[in-house]
Amino acid sequence: MFEETLLKLVRKISKQAELRQPPDPSFGDFSMPCFPLAKERKQNPVQIAEELAKEVKAPEFVEKVEAKSGYLNFFLKEGALAESVITNILKEKQAYGTTKEGKGKTVVMDYSHPNVAKPFGIGHLRSTVIGQCLVNLFESQGYKVVKLNYLGDWGTPFGKYIEGYKRWGDDKKLAKQPIQHLYEIYTRYNKEEAEDEELQQKARDWFKKLEEGDKEALKLYQKFRDVSLKEFKRIYSILGVEFDSFDGEYAIRPKVEATLALMKKKGLTKIDQNALIVPMEPVPLMLKKSDEATTYGARDLASIQHRVKHYKGTHLLYVVGNEQTLYFTQVFNVAKKMGYKGMEHIKFGMYLAEGGKKMATRKGTLVLLDKVLEETIQLALRLIKEKNPELANKEKVAQQVGVGAVIFGDLVNDRVRDIMFDWEKIVQFEGDTGPYLMYTNARANSILKNVKIAKPDYTLLKHPSEVKLVTILGNYPATVQSALRERKPHTLAQYLLEASHRFNEFYHACPVLKADNEKAARLSLVQATTIVLANGLSLLGMSAPKTM
């Protein structure tokens, strides 16, 4: 490939040299930034580029080499870039954009983690789709990924569920609508305990019994966990998400004491007011409360130890909201002192309710994810019946489009920012949305239906819209690597929007099936576009239906 040859050329200039495909064709087909060379050469990047443009011996396929604004720009001979990019995509197909750079490394991804006995709210969508996209990105680069759903299945709230169920529980309601019934009990308990100290103590007492292995407490706890997991798996099936383990805090409990013993041996802990803590600034990390109940911190440290030893994790990623930044900073700092490394907190903003307030199950202000999915799928089905009533498998395609709309509506945003929840926006199909990407892919596939592609002459792809489309398709591998390196799925989502815009510009400007000499080259360009869009949508966790 031309890119590989040029990369070897610039690496001879400097081992730090990088090669990019500039977004603006006026900067050439490939470009080498000279800024990293400024320190070693003790020169201005502009001067470095100008000198190299005169000195470098370009390969035969290069038309000219120019210096511009601190960049060394390579312009390929007519049709060379199109031939390089398109033939590579058509050859590699689903493998286009993949590498083996992660071979031998194991990523343990902790994401989604809804709370047992609580509804799967829209807030858990963020961790789920961001985590799944990162899983896909890591796997595309050759990493082994272990997908963990560390359920929120332990803690004082279970004391509330047990006491609440004993007071107001109904076995028939639990059998018919388990999550809704438990949600009603939990919401009622939180409202009433504000005025009843006895309820607060009852919850603590029941959780203490749970930790001590009380049979009645464990039986009710297991019942609540089982019905919750069944509901969670139903929603994950709709989203197309699978996990290797659903073991949560409860499963890690037997390993906590060994972890605490190691910490004590290393001199990391101390007793303060009958509680076991790790002294830290600005606040200590509590491991055991004065009543001997373990904390989230103790269990998370035990889980880090387990993930390194059991899964051989070289990268431990936690996809958890911004509000937990201080907590994870403390936990990871302690883990490093214990000898562990590779931990990352993948932060993300929250979905906010009207007025910028946080959504919370305690106050009953939660928007349920299954309701959002149901509405978007039904909207997709109505639109399909209106615009393409003859389409086969309408329900299947509607689910793909509806779910895709929800996933893309989340991932197109920079993960660290909060998102104001807006019903109209999340089910919107017009504009820069998931359905727009999927429709663009379907449009491209419709052109290829029942056609045979002759040998193309890529020198004929001269129209500005063709050149722009070729350029962005060539940028796909670098975009995937950037999205993974920065842990930012929106980088890929925004790229796919731009690629779709460029394809649609090409579609309106350049006839394909009615073209003469350019027909084969344009069909090949269309085929390459479908491969890139399908690959990118797959990494986001979306489907790419060929008809809509």
C-alpha cells in the first residue's frame, strides 16, 4: 500500500514521525506533521517542513511534495489514492480498520451494572452503550475482552426491600410485575422513613442479618435478584448486549477479608472510631463501618484483586458516572499501593430530568429504558409502513432502527457531558441521527442490488465529491484507533455522520448506474462506503439493515 511505503519513508526522517490523511485535499493525500520534530531538530516546524520538501526523495506514485504551515504534504498521482483506499477496503471487508495491536492483552470491562430490584432506567443506558462500544473497539484491535456486569446487588437498600416487602409485599404482584412492585415498595419506604426513625433502623438490622447469612433474609434477597436479572436480560437482548458474568458485590464478599488482610499487612489501614479506614486526603476511604459491615470500597478493592488474578486483566476499565470520580481516584490509589495497575475510570455525564435535576429511583422520577425502546421501535414501524409498505420483515427492521436511534442518540454526545433528557429528541429520526446513518447505508446498498462491477479505472474519480468521499473512507482506521485511544465513542459516531454526508453529496452529484466510463469506479466507491458504514455501525453496537 502507498500509505505503508510513505510511513516507512517518514520514519527514516524521524522515529517520531506520523502520517495522516488530511481532511482538506489542499493539504495533499497524506501529511506528516513536523511539530514533533521541532524539539529534536531545534527548529521551527515551518522551517523543518520547507527543508524536508526539498530533500525528500518521493516514490514514483507521488506527484509532488509540498510544505505548508508546518506540514509535509504528499500529493499522489491521479487515481492513486482512490485505488489504494478502495481496493484495500474491498479486500479487507469486515477486517478493514482492525489491527492486532492488543494481542496478548486482556481488558476487563465493568459496565452497565444496574441495581437489583430497581427498574432499568434511562440513566443505565449510558454505561451500557458506552461500555459495549468500547468492548467492540478493543476487540477490533485484537484485545481479549472480559465483559462484566458488576450488579449493584448488595448494601443497605436490601434491608429496605426486605422490611418493606414483609410490610407491604404481595406475592401475586411480585409474580406478575416483579420490578414494578419492588420499585413501588422502595419508593414508599424512602418516603416514610424520612418521618420514621424505626424504619431506618429496621433496614440496617435486616442488612446486617443478610451479611451474617440469615436464611429468611437470604431467601428474599435471592428472590429479588432472580426476578431482576430476568428483566435485565430481556432488555439486554433488545440492545444486543451480552456479558460474560453477572456476578456483583454479593459474589465478591467471600474474598473481602483476604484483601483487607493484605492491606493490613502492607500497613495501609487503621482503626478510627471503631471503623476500618485507609487514611487519605481529602477524606479517608472507609472499608468497614463500626458495626463491621463492609463498604463499597472494600468490595471494589477485592474485585480488583480478583480481576487481576482470575482474568489476568492488564487493563481494568470501569464505566461509571462523573459523580464517582473522587471515589475511584481513592480506590485506584489504594490498589496501586497494593501492587495493582491498569485501572481506568471511564467517566460519563448523566441524563438530567427537566430543570437539570438528577433522575433518581428514590423519588420515583425515573424514566424507564424499556418504555423509551418500545416507543422508538413503534415510531420506526409506523414510518416504515408509511414509506416502504412492501418491505419484508418490517418488525425486525423497525427494532433495528428504533434501537439504533436510542444507541446513537447517546453515543453521538461526548461521554463526559450531561445530557438533558428530551423525549422528542431521543425518538427523533430526522437530522444527524442513527436512522439517518442506517438509511444512508441502505441507500448505498440499493444501488448495488443486482449489479456486476467491471474492472474499475480509478483515475476517473475526479469530481470533488468523489475525492472527498475517498479521503474520509481512508480515514476510517485512524478514526477507530483515535476513538479507542481517547475512550471516546462520539469520535466514531461523528465520523460516520460526516462520511454519510459526503456519500449523500456524491450520490446527488454523480450518477452511478447511468454513468458511462465512470460506472465501475463509482460502483466500487459505493461498495466501499457500505463496508465502512456497516463496520462503523457495528462498532457502535448498531445494526446495518440493507433495506429500510
